[in-house]
Amino acid sequence: MTRGKKIGIAVTVLVVLGAAGAIASRRFRNRGPEVRLEQVGKKDLVAFVTASGNVRPRRTVDMSSDVSARVTQLLVNEGDDVKAGQVLLRLDPTQFQAALSRARAALSQTQAQASQQQANLLRAERDLERLRSLSGRDSVLVSPQQLQDAATNVEVARASLEAAMHGVEQARASVEEADDRLAKTIFRAPIDGKVTRLSVEEGETVIIGTMNNPGSLILTISDLGVVEVVVQVDETDVPELSIGDSARVSIDAFPGDTFAGIVTEIGNSAIRPPSSQTTTGQTQAAIDFEVVITLKDPPVILRPDLSATADIITDTRTDVTAIPIIALTVRPASDTAAQTDAERKETDAAISAGEAAEDEIEGVFKVSGDRVSFIPVKVGIAGDEYFEVESGVTQGDTLVAGPYTVIRQLRAGDRVRRLQAPTTGGPAIR
């Protein structure tokens, strides 16, 4: 066989193979894309709002100092359980004991002065009484001027005694103040709980707060008998929530465990209101509301500030007709019926030119044979993977349930093929 004949035969074979490939490719395209199919059935659905936040005790007491002094005795460690009234730490009392002694000495001095003024009053009253007695016997012995001076002396002595008594009260108040400041060098637990934060060490000096500077936070005691999860919920989800809604709480520190809770508080105002946000050159931050979930029977191992995610159950449906979430899509009204290629091009051109506008309709693609039709549906609550469907499809209808990229491109009247399971390796796609 000559070289020319060999080349001719090879060219002929390539042409035949190319034509066969083109025909097979056209036939393959005409059969439509591969899709997952699923029948409409009955399911139990649970609608919920998911939000994240942190664990906190319902009751927390932050203890700071009302006096400035050095810590001389620290009697607890972080994590210790304490009882109300238990001594936690002591500050250096030296200067406060001295101040108390000084106040007590001042009180004794004012009390002595008050006693002296009381004696002066008694003497003035006796002098006045004696002059009055003499004047009664013989008016010549005592002049009116002497009587008036004696009466004035009594009033002066009475006023001096009253002033001295006020001085005693003031000195007594100073003693009470000094005694109170001395007592504040001893810190006692205000509630039963756990020391969840300890910010000082023995030998450190604690300071009191001023107008512009906060004082030293010494320690925090938390009552972990009632534990809450505080989450931030987007403004669009807040209307769906109600006090008393059940919640399932997952805590990052305890993977695999779920804790039951109940919504006990819903914020009436945003965590960060729009008025407090600076929007110059920036997009306004999302508006979130604080929602408090109280855990039922919290374990003792929980700690404040742990990260948590809550699924707040807003509604439930039992044995309702349901469709896969991925099956729901939107299409123009023209897609509710099959169109020829020419009709599609004409509709698309009109919409692109602005000569026609169509409202989008929510619906699903129902499969009949090997073709699909777009069916408008009305949906209810949304579960994890399914929507409740109120109208449009019935139990037993076969729908296109994926892949999502194919559903986005489908139009009414298109052909589809069931997605086949792989022949080797891996589980079948359902």
C-alpha cells in the first residue's frame, strides 16, 4: 500500500470519528443535564434562628476598693467557692487605725468641751436666779441692768452648749467614718459563689477610682447557679422571637454537647444604635439586639465568657408537605410555561431592551418524563434542609433537587437526566 493511500485512509477514519463524536455530543446535549431528583414527601420541620454569643452568670459582683492601701493578706484563689460573709483579703489597716484613734480623741475633746459649756450654763442660771431673788426682796439691791446681763449670760451659755453638742455629733460622725474606712480594709464575700476573676496579688497596692480613672478591680464573684447565654440577633430575626421560646445551645468548649435553654429576655434597643455609629466613608454596621437565654440545669463545669451558639426554636410543624431548600428558586413569569427557542430569544431581547419587565416568581422545577416545568409554590417555615410548602405541589411529585448550578440555568421545557451513581468508589449521590 502506497503512502498516499495510507494517508487517505487515516483522513477518512478521522473524519468518520469526528462526525460520530459530533453526533454523540449533540445527542448527549439534547438529553439535558444530569440532576438530582427527589419526591415531595411529609416531614417534621423545626424553624429556628441561629445566633452566637457568650456564657455569663445571671448574678455577678465586681469588687473594687473604696480605700487605697497595700494587700497584706490574700485568702482566696481564682476558682475557689466562697460563702457570703467569708473574708477574702485584708488591706494594710495602719493608717486607718491611726485615723480612727485620732477621731476618737477628737470626740473625747468635744465631749469635754460640751461638759464645760453645760457647767457654764448651770452657773449662769444660778446667778440669774440669785439676782432675781435679791431683787424680789429689795429692788434697790439689784438694778434692772444687772438682771438683763444675767439673763443674757444664760442665753449665751445655752447657745454655747448647743454648739458644743453639735461639735460632739460631728466628732462622733468622724469616728463612724474612720471606723467604716477601717472596716473596708477587710473584704468579705457579698454572695455565695465562685471567684471567677482575681486581679491582685499579695503585696500590691489597690487604688480608688477618680472622675477620669477607674479604681482597681480586685476580684469578681459569680453565682453559677443560674447561667445565661447572651447572643446577638440580627434585626430581621428579632420579630420572630418571643419570651419563652426554647433554644438549643452549643458551647465551643464542649463539642458534641447540646444544652437546653429558654429565652428570658429580648432587648428593646440595639446593642449599637445607629446614632452611635460613625458612617463617614464606611458602611453602617449591622443592627443587632441582645437576647438572653437561661440554661436549664447547667453543668458545674461551665465558666463565664465561653463562646456559645444558640438555635432558638421559633416554630414547629409536624407531618407537613416539604420540599428541599435547594429546589426552591425564582424565575420570571414567562418560565411558568414552556417556550420555543424563538419565543425565549424574543422575551429575553424585550427584557434586555427595557420594553418589558417581569416580576420574579418563587417556585420549583417539577419533572414529568424527561422534561421539567416551573411550578410556582407558596412556602411556610424553613427547617434545616426543607421548606414547608403550602401550595403548588403535592406529595409524590418529583422535583429537581440539585445541583444548584444546574437549577439556576434550567428553564421550563428543558430536558433533564437523573444523576447516576458513580460506578466505582464512593457512595452514590442521592
